[in-house]
Amino acid sequence: MVYRKILLAVALMGSLAACGQSFGEQAVIGAGGGAATSAILGGSVGTGALVGAAANVAYCQQYPSRCS
């Protein structure tokens, strides 16, 4: 059951990664993905949102060609 949750979380994050045209969009989409993943895994939704937002923005700033 734990593996199923992890697989679902990874799939969810993968589907949301690299989305958003602006800094704000990237942060909001990352926060949503992080919060959803954290909720699925039973973690802190707030922490998941913060980590997801930071990760998505960092990824999109590092690889802008992949964020279209």
C-alpha cells in the first residue's frame, strides 16, 4: 500500500512539473502538486506546498526551455 501511494505521488508530481509561464504560475502549480503529494503520503500539507513551490520554480528557472 505504501508503494502505491508513493507511485501515485510521483506520477502526480511528474504531471505537474515544469508547468507555468510566469514565476507566480510556477509557484502556484508547484505548491498544488506539493500539497497534494504530501496529503496523499500523510505528511504536512503546508510543508509540501512550500517544498513543491520552491522545487517547481527552481526547476523552471534552471531549465526554461522545458517549462512551456
